[in-house]
Amino acid sequence: MWIYCGLGNPGKEYEKTRHNFGFLVLSHFAKKHNLTFKFDSSLESEIAKYRDKALLVRPLTFMNLSGRAVKKVMQRYGELPQNLLVIYDDLDLPLGKMKLLPKGGAGGHKGVLSIIENLQSSDFPRLKLGIGKPEKGLAKDYVLSTFNEKEWQIVQEILEKASLVLEDILYLGLLKTMTKVNS
């Protein structure tokens, strides 16, 4: 079984921020497949199950502590890091671009760093969703800002494409899906 972990921050005020791109993807996928997230306090996450193929996880620990919840999920379900797909925002990719990788470092992303530290492994696939860099100001303020109206149209397209990526991983496998996404 795959564990699809979308990164974000809980709460209405963060709902449509750049840093919640991972949450947005899982919400879109869940809506598309009529899935409902349920809060599991022991996992510090909202969980939805897609058939017997994937578990959708939205950690509610806030971004920088995501690893704590992910570790609990991985332990409960007995999955290896290779079966964990982490979905998150990336400053180094322009808005509208995404990249699927089999493993890697944190790249400055504190949520991913938390997962690496808690799992003591960076050998998990990740779907990076481009948000671009701020023209001015701090990256921290930028990632916590909402998408403007023009950007939101692009986000809607990416949410659909990312949902298809999640389906492709289940039915085509990671390597074939990587070739499709990254080419």
C-alpha cells in the first residue's frame, strides 16, 4: 500500500496558502474519488483510504513537525519509506511545474527535513509542486501567503494533474510515472 502524505498547516487561515499545496492535492484527490478524511488523534493526522491501494495522510502537527505524525503512520501501517510519497510546495520550481523524484534531501523545506529526521531516511519518493520564488520579501512570508486569482487558475490545473499522478503511481508504478511527469 502507498502512503500519500500531503504537507501543509492545519486551520482555515492556512487553507489556500502556498505552503498547503500538499493538503490541496490530497483534498482534490479525495473529492474526485468521494473520500472523506477522518481525524485520528493517535496519528496526529487526518486520514482517508483509497480502496486498498493508498492511505491519504494530512499531518496536523504543523509543517515543521510533520515528521512526528508521518513516523506514527508508518509505524502503524508497517510501510517502508519507499512506499511513502510526500507531496509538498517547492520554491525552486516555477508555479505550474511539478517534479516526481524517488528520493533526495530536504532542499531547505522544513517539513521534509522533519520527515527525514523522524524516519532517519531520505529514501522516500516526493512530488514537488512549484510555487516559484518571491519577487521581494522573506520566503517564510511568501509560502504562508495565498495564491492570487491568476495563480489560483494555474493551481486548479496542477491539482488535477497531480491527482492523475497519484493514480498513475498506483497503476503504472513509480518509475513509469516519473518518466511521464518529468519529461
